[in-house]
Amino acid sequence: MAGMLFNALFTYALTGLLGAQVEAFAMSVRQVPCVTLAYGSYTIASEETGWLLRPYHHSHAPPAIVSYQDPPAGQLGVWTLTAAPQNSYFLRNVGENLPVATLDYGGAPQPYTAPESVGAFAFAIQCAGNGTYVIKRPTEDAVWTAAPGAWVKLFGANGDINQRFRFTAV
């Protein structure tokens, strides 16, 4: 009889303890709401790696925007957002003082910092949940996709973490 009472009390205590731990964990995983980004300057980091985006220019390759582990030099990791049509934004790299446009290379469009003569392209920046955003063409299913250490490309949305970005005001 005493053994059954002990088992019942032990099970009750263990259930209570585990329940409290689960509740504490759930409260610690805080959901961060998305807000409409204000016009201004930001760093843009890949949600997958935390690495900052920056422009890339090389003599033997087309211009691109890349995600590398090492920090960008100077202001190359800073981007300004300004008003564009269709509730979108124009992006401009602060370090190069050049707008972001897209070009087709290797079968997929990619964003890059373009000469002023090309002009800026509008991009929608939409909430992807928990403080992250997707960057996309406003009227197409073409989302910035940043594989680690590679050029950013525009692919169809698939919900993958490499299509989500964090914007930090600077």
C-alpha cells in the first residue's frame, strides 16, 4: 500500500515539475512581431547564418549581392530604404551609394548594386514571422534567396530559412 502511495505522489510531483518546465520554456520562446519597416538605414542579415549582405564586384563575374561570414568593410553592409510604388521600397547601398536593381545571370535573376543609369528596382519587404522578412519583386513570386557564401538569387518562395532576413536599424 505504501509503495502505491509513493508511486502516485512521485508521478504527481514529476508531472507538475515537467509541466512547469514546459510552461517556462514556452514563455522564453518569445514571438517577435513584424512591423512595417520605416524608411531609413539598415543592415540586412541572412536569418540562416546571421551574415550581413553586401555588394560584390569582381572583374571576372557579374556584380552581385552576397552573404559572407566576414563583416563588410566600412558602410558596405548598410542599406537605405526609400519609398517606391506599390507599398514597396527602393534599396541603396550606403558604402557604394548605388541603387539595387536585378539582372539575369546563370538562369536566375539576381539583385546587384547598379549604376545610376540603370536605376533602382522596387522590392516588397514582407513579414515572414518572428521579426524576419522576405524581400521580393512586388508583383512576382521572386524572393531573395541567400545561400551561405554565395550570390543572392531570386527564386520562388518556398518558406526556407535562406529566404528570410533580419533588418537592423543603424
